[in-house]
Amino acid sequence: MNESLLAIAGRSIGPDEPPYCIAEVGINHNGDLGMAKRMIETAKEVGADAVKFQTFKAEEFCGDPEQMFTYQSQGKTVTESMLEMFRRYEFTPEQWREIKVHCDTVGITFFSTPQNRSDLDLLMSIGVPAIKVGSDDFTNLPLLRSYAAENLPLILSCGMSDLAEVHQALETVGWFSGKPLVLLLCTSQYPTPAQDVNVRKLTTLQQAFPGLVVGFSDHTQGPLAAALAVALGARVFEKHFTLDHYLPGPDHWFAEDSEGLREWIQMIRGAHERLGSPMIMPTKAERAMRLQARRSIVALRNIEMGEELNAGNIGLRRPGAGLSPELIDRVMGLKAAHRIKKGNCLQLTDISN
């Protein structure tokens, strides 16, 4: 089964298409609309195809108001109410519309991960080209069914999942029946240590589900893992970024800064370019180079017309502009059709029976 081809905001995604790079703002706007706009502009400047946020109402996905959350911020360990923390990162519907308008003005595609159906309804009213589902909702089957009912491609992150759960999610959203979808390999560790990245899972996913478009939600630091993911077939990439590692909040310290994000995108695109073609044939430059570097059958001295060709008067020398070395045994014992000057590369017209 051939890998599917799908489109997001007019960009084709699939085999032989350029990688699709999503700059993940997440909650690193800190609830500040001005900062959100600056991050949109930064994502565009460094070459991202899209910028992604998270849309939620804290009360609708934090069930216990007394649940505490511990994280690193500004070089310190912070423990606070999860509900109160997420409240700080909410935007109003009007602010979300302003964010979408700013993305359109800047010229970058707007995404956001909804936490609930009401959040998706808001995003649908604003306008999104695809629905992104985070790893936290990968087994939330009622929500997946609801999202899949929309006439939009899905981008699913599968962090914390086993292969059976992947099959369950793909079946739930209708991928086996043709629902356009990208599955992002993800490790839900922030940041992900090298030994837990396991990019070879991309190969497993493609073997288990032929035709599946895969990508990489990158929680590592630096661009190396993403470059490896390109080589293993990833088509879509996302990564958290920040304007400043020392801003308050749980995600700033491990996210890429603007230059790190630029390097990450450049590495992905460079890796894709270097994959090139699977066809075993010389490049245009190599075809020119082999005329210089390869050997051919050459006259070792002046050869008179009718003289027999032998190891004393022909040999293998550069350049490769004459008869190929593979023909030398067949040429031995034949005669010169005319006088051949020392150093000339032999051609078929130089030989007679």
C-alpha cells in the first residue's frame, strides 16, 4: 500500500514533498497577546510552515482544583495549583480570533490543539486547516470520534502509547477507511533524553500500518533527532519554542529559542534534501567527473596503421573519454585502423579486425 498524500492549508504532505515544520507556541505566550503575536512573527522569520497553540478552558480539563503541579522555571522548582496555572494561559474567543488574523497577516498557517469539543467549535469558527490532538487525548475515544467527524485532516500525537493503542486510535478516527491523518511519533518527556527518543519506532509504525503518513513531535533538545526522523520517513515535525528561556512558566526552559528553532528547521530541510533519489545512477556532476577520474584505453606510444594492439602499446589511463577498461581484453589482438598518436584515448573508429 502506497503512502497516502494529504494536504494541509494547500501544502501537500507525503512522499517526495518538503517536510512540514510546525513551531509550537503551546502556552509559552504566558497569556500575553502581544507575546503571542511576537512568537507568530518569529516562527515566520525562522522558516516555519505553521505555528501552533493550545486552546482550552482550564475548568474543563483540570478535574481536581486541589491538584498540584511541579515544574522547573527560571532555574527554580515551582509547585502550584494546576488549575490556577492553566487559567493564566487562557485566551478569550476574541483574542483567539485576533491571533488567527495576525497569522493570516504574517503569512503563516494557524493551528491550535483543542482540549475539549467546545474548544474545537471555537477553532472551527475561526478557521483551522487541520485538527491537532495531543498525546494526552490519544485514548479519549469519544473525543477522537467527535473530532474525526469534521471534514478536516487529523494530526495525532501518540506519546505514552503502545502499538495496540495506536491501532485503536487509527480505527476510531477512520484511518483504515480513508480518513486523512498524520501520526506523530512522540515521547512525552520534557526534554526527552537521547536513550528514550527511539526514532526507530517510525519504521515500526510504517511497517505495521502501510500507507500511514508519520511525523515527529520533537521534545528533544537540538536538531539531531529530527534529522534522523527525516531519514526514517517522518513528513511532519513540531517543536516547542520560546522567546526567552528565563520567562516564567513550565515549558520555557526546555524549548528552543528562536535561533535554535531556525537551526532545527534548517536541519530538517537539509536532511530531506540530502535524502535525494533512491535510484543508483551518477549525478550530473559525477557524469562530468568520471570523464576526468575514470580510466579508458589509451595509446602508450605512437601506433601505426595495421599494428596489432597489445600490452606493449595500449593501457588504462585517465581520462575516461575513450573505450571503457572493461573492453580491453576484447581489444587485445585487434589492429589499428589508422595511425594513433601516443596519449590518445581509443575509440571504436580507431580499431579494425
